[in-house]
Amino acid sequence: MKRATLPEIRAVALLVACLLVSGLCGCSTQEPSQPATDIEVRVVVTQDFGRELMQDEVMKIEDDACAMDALRQVAEIETAYGGGFVNAIDGVRSQYTGGGAAKKDWFIYANGILANVGALDYALHSGDVERWDFHDWSFLHFIPAIIGHFPEPFVHGYEGEVHPTIVAYDGDFEKEAEHIVGKLSQLGVESISVRSANELSGADKESCNLLLLGDMNCELVAELNQVWKRLGFFAYFENGKLVVLNPRGELADEYGAGSGLIQATQSPWNPRGVGACQNVVWMVSGTDETGAKNALDILINRYAEFQYAYAIVTADAQIVRVPRC
């Protein structure tokens, strides 16, 4: 029997290798590309702290879209600083870029939380409310959270992360706190509980969303009130009254007995600081018990009336938007 020569063995090996490669190419195990999945988001564009509505549209968009992608679908925009800064929306242009003297610009919020990244870097999640507001920042350039998209951010949070919510009540407000829990549960909030404000742990304040229910003498309300400007508030309690400012930080009005207040900020107890975009603190308060209960009634039964607002005061059954323009 004739033995195969070395060149013949090499030729057969090469042929087998080629056949194997051909077989692998013809039977590829690579998954076919999946079609992009759409998510539903809402884009809102306003001016002057929500007083003038320009756009409010719910849309379908690919689930890897950023906030800039969604904004482009509803408005004509101009950008600056490399494309990440929104300079103009539908012709309403920054009055500060390009050497302008007026401090008026566009600000972006996600579910009521001031974004800590630009529109190109915020990845949208299903259910997000993307909010743009053009306003004067000569007095306060940092307003960490707003109330005008209630029940957000308690439903969808920030960047898809939702922190547990605690309704923390002061004094005899336990029954009213349970009413807030019922409303939030009805509106889709999943992880929510009630606790006395005195029973909050350090971890609760550091990592949970808090709804503080109590009048201006509530210890936690008073603690926030002391640093009102750092927390981005245009309203604060002083000498038994509720003081309200205009966008330039000037006194706009004062309210007495029976006046209520709803305003929001990011948690000052978060170890990463105000601006971490993790958990919020809402103040449902008033000059007295009556005022706090009036604010509670607005929150539960009339929340549609403060849509787009940054904060509100209630006095004589009327809703006053804050800051006062």
C-alpha cells in the first residue's frame, strides 16, 4: 500500500480546513439584529417658570434616544458650545451667550428634577417627562426640583432609577399623610410608606424621597427653611409669615394665617449633595395647621391646576405660582 506523501497530507488538511470554514460561514449562529424598541415620553417646553406653554407633546421614540433627540422632534433648536448646550428653542434664544447682559437661558428637568447632565447625555426612559423652561436666573441659577409634573418624580425617578417614597408627617397629620399615600398609590407610585417625621432615620433622609407634611414649626421644615436659597426656594417662612419673591429675588408678597406652600428640592441630606439627582424632598406646609391642610388639599384634589409650576402658595382658596412674576 502506497503511503501518502507529506505534500499530499498537507493538501488534504488544507481542503478539510476550507470545508470547515465554508460550513461555518453557511451556518452562522449570529443573532439577527433586533428592531429598535420604542418608548413613550413627554416633552414640555415653557417660559417664565411655566407660565407660558410652548409645547406639550407625548411621543414614541427609540429606547436609546437622548433628551436632545426628543426635543428635536417637537421644536426647532439651536445649540452652542459644541452642540450640547441648547441655545434657542423655536426662536426663543439665550440672552446670555454671545456676550449678552441678561441672564436668561434654557434649563432641562427630567421628571421634575434638574438634570446634572446635558441633553445629549440624558438617556430617556419610558414614561419620562422631559421639561424645558426658559427663565431669568439672575437671582437663582440652581433650582434643583419643581412640583409641576406631579406625581413625578415619585413614579419614574431620574434616569430610570426610582427611590422609595416616605410621607413624613408632623404632629397630628397622620390621617392626612395616609390620604397622600392613597393618592400617590392611585397615580402609580409603588414603594411608598408613612412615618412620623420624628422617626425618620439618617438612612431614610439620605436615600428616600420625602414628602414633609406639617406647618412651619415642623423641625424638618424649619431646617430646610434656614437654607432656603441654597435649596432653590423663592418662598420661605419668616416672622410667622410666608414670604414670596419674584425671579430677581425681590419681595413680591407676604401671606399670613391660613396660607399654604408646596415646593420641592433635591435632598440636602444625600451624601452626594444637592444636585445628585437621586432623591427629592417636597414641602407640603403652611403658616399654621390650616395652611398646611390647605396645601394638602391642593396636592390631592387640585394638582392639575399647578401643572408646569415650580412651586405654589395657596391663600384664600387661590393658587399663586412661585416665583411671582
